[in-house]
Amino acid sequence: MISPVLVWGAIGAFALIGFAVAFAASRGNTGSAVDYYLGGRAIGGAVSGLSYAATTYSAFMLVVLTGLTYRGGVGALGFELIYFSGLSLVVVFGPRYWLASQTWGFVTPAEMLGRRYGSRSVARATAVVSLLFLMPYCTTQMAGIGLLLSGVTGGAITLPLAVAVGALLAIFWTLVAGLRSVAWTDAGQAAVMMVAALLAVGFVVAAIGGPGAFAERVMEERAAWLGVPGPGLWSLPTFLALSVPWFFFPLSNPQVSQRLFAVRDLRAMRSMILWVLGFGLLFTLISVVWGFAALILTPDLANSSEATPALLASGAVPVWVSLLLIVGILSAAVSTLDSIALTLGAMVARDLAGRETQEARQVFVGRLVVVLVILFAAIFAVQQASIVDQLAALSAAGLIVSVPAIVGAFFWRGGTAAGALASLVGGAALALWLALGAGISVFDPVLCGSVIAASTLLFVGVSAVTRGRPDAIDFPGELRPLLSRKAIW
Amino acid sequence: MGAFRGWLAGTGLLILAGIAVPYGLLPGDEPSFAVLIFWCLFAVAVIGAILVGISGWRR
């Protein structure tokens, strides 16, 4: 157990530095919607990359992925690397998103789809689907903060208090300067996450006797964990059920794909991709090694999600490194939370409330939504409502319903507004019915397979029998000369 | 478009191999680090494929 005074001290120092960074970032803001939601489309490569990494690599990594390694072994590495390989989608779609946003001024991915298909309903449906599946996901980030802080302090920091701290940080950093403050604090938080995780994993490996002794002990004591399906968790159906929806994360999750609108130029986008690749691979390996180390140093835990708090309390990690790692995990959760809240704020302000409203009002509505989303997440994290947990688990499979319409937007001229709408609404309804009505687990590939098949068939089938809207934009045709000029496939 | 199709096919096959090889070829009764090593090499190959994909972009 770690003294709550030390934990509060570390969080206080972290918050002060974050406030300073957020205020410094706010100096560049002009008050326009593009400035607030996209940082004026002028975010550089390194900040974009670290911010993207901090957004996509959440508290999930050192809490859930570590727990999945503890429970099921090396399959967790494969699952996370299939997710990692989803970055290949950015090679194809990243420049297209960027060029489209530069050409037509899109601020949100929902707006992009709406304009592509010439339908406000498509934009609204995309925004509603994002709200439905991302708000519960925010709750899990909040719960992660609460469980970690209360776990490492033996309950001295209570769950509601820990959640309140996370909520305040996320709200403040988002409200100050929108994406500028979010991106800059994200970049700093990514650095904290990486340094803390590297130090912590170094200490636990040293405590086991170094890399050689660590490998020997894993082989002697946990050989089954080195293969697939391992001790039982990672059967092929489970692996597919988890990996396939997560592979499409860069397209299906608007808080990530919106970042593709914000980079300064294609050089910055290339740099962003390189940063995410380096960070992602290293952080994945660290999280899995951390899980194996927990198996050796803190075996036989009843609940695998307690692997990280147990390892921090094991004595293998010095207190100052534990404090840094706690701040790192807090960073991972807050950076994901504030990015999602900002994107949802932008979608409500521009896609649901309407782009015709004044810029200042769009920013005001977005700020209000940010506060509401984070308060929702905080309240439900404390209440631990089962319906929210189910929706959060469903988020990856639910958000995938937007993928057929996104792929079609850039590569199929035959896609229509009716097809996109049918795909979004029908796919989301099916996901909800399968998970909440029929009780099919997210660990069952029937769930994601059915949702992908239904949303794709609906998109293609309904598009085939309907006509495109006259005000739809022909992305494939209009972007082709721009893509050729930039030497993009 | 030929280069794009080649890249797409190659990357698609690579990702399929990331699932098929550990589940279809590598599992065995002998405990080993083969799956772990394979997935590390897979990650390096993914990075290589992405680097190829972005190498030609002009500003």
C-alpha cells in the first residue's frame, strides 16, 4: 500500500504542470470552431503523434491488457498487435481525410460523411452512434482511475474522490483551449506514461533477476501462457472477436480519426504515424511484459485486473517509480477521456445542433457537452451501472458500423445516403439487440461478425437500389487529382 | 494503382498471417517462445509495410 499523502502529492504536481501546459497552449486560440476543435489545423507531427498515442493507448493498456496477459498469456500480445496493425488503415485513409478536410473544411468525421452523402441525417446518425458507444467507454476510463487510486492506497482515496479528480482534470484541460490544450497535455502525458512504464518494468524485471532469469521462470512456471490458446482465454474465436473490431479503431473511433483533420500538412501526418508506431509497439511490449512479471511476482490473484495494483504493492518497484506509474496510468485515462469528450462536443455542436449557428455558440455548446459527457462518465463510474458496463464492452463492435460508409465514401461512387443511413442505424440496432437482448458476449465472434456483415450488406444493398443525393460530394473523383499531386495511392 | 493493389494485398496477407501462423502452425506441445518471437517479428513487418506505404508522399 502506498501512502495517500504521497499519491496526492504526485497528482498535485502532475496537475500543476498540466495546468501550466494547458494555459500556455491556450495563447494561440482565436475563438473559432476550427481553432477550438482542430487546433487551427496546425498541429505538428510530434505533438499529433504523441497526442494520438495517448488518446488511443488508454488506461486499458496497463490495467486491462496486463490483466489479459495475466489471465491468458501471450495471446494478449497478438490481440494488441492486430490492433497495432490497424494503423495501416491510416496509410490509406489518413491523407484522404486530411485532403477532404482541407478542401471542404470538415471539422468532425460525422460532418464529413454527411457532406459526402449529401445528407444531414447521415451526419446526425454518425454523431448519435458515437455518443451511444463512446460515452459508456468514457465511464470505463473513469472507473480505471478510481480502481487504481483506491487500490494502491488501500481505499484511503475513495472511488468517488478518485473519479472526481480525473473528471476535474479532464474537464479543465478540455475547456481551456480545446484541441490545443488537449493535444499538448496529451503529448506530455504520453511522455509520462512511457517513462513511468519503462522504469517500472525495468525494476520488476531486475527484481526477478534480469531478463534471462525472467524468461527462465516464465518457461518453468508458466509455460502454457507462452502459447495460444494458452491456459484457456485466447481460443481462436475469442481472439477474432476482440481483434477484428479493434483493427478498425483508427476509422471507427471519431476521437482518433478527427486527429487526421488537425495535422499541419502531410509531412506532419507522416511524422505522426512514425511517433504512434514507435510509441505503440514499445508500450504494447511493456504492458505484456508487465503482465508476465505480475504472474511471477504476484501469482494466484483472484481478479486479473488487480495485477497492476498488486505488482505496485509487491515491493519490487520503488515508491517513487510507483507514484510515477500511477500518474502515468492517470494520464492515460485522462488523455483518452478528454479527447473523446472534445470530439463528442464537436459532433453535438456541429452535427446535431447545426453548423449554421455562430462559431462562438458552437464552441459554447461543445464546452457544455464536454462537461456533461465527463460528468456522465464520473457518475456512472461511481454507480457501477451494469448497463453502462455492457455498452462500454460493446463500444468497439458498436462503432464499427460506421466503417462501411467510411470506406464507401472514398472508394465507391455508388454509395448513397440511404445506404449509409441504413448501415449505421441497422448495424447499431443489431449490435444493441445482440449484446443486450440476445445476451451474446463481446468475446463471441458472432457479435462482431454479424454487425460487420449486416452493416456492410445494408450499405451495399440499400445503395444499390437508391440514388445518390444531388448535393453529395464525389470524393473519389474530386480527390483524385489532389491525391496524384501528393503522390498518394 | 498497381503499386497500391500490391501493397494492399501484401499488407492484408501479412495481417492474416499474424493470426493464422500462431494459431495454425506454431502451437505445439513443447513450451517455447516461438509465438512471442513470431509476434514481435510480425510487429516489425507491420512497421515496414507502413513505412513503405508512406514513403512516397509529397508535402
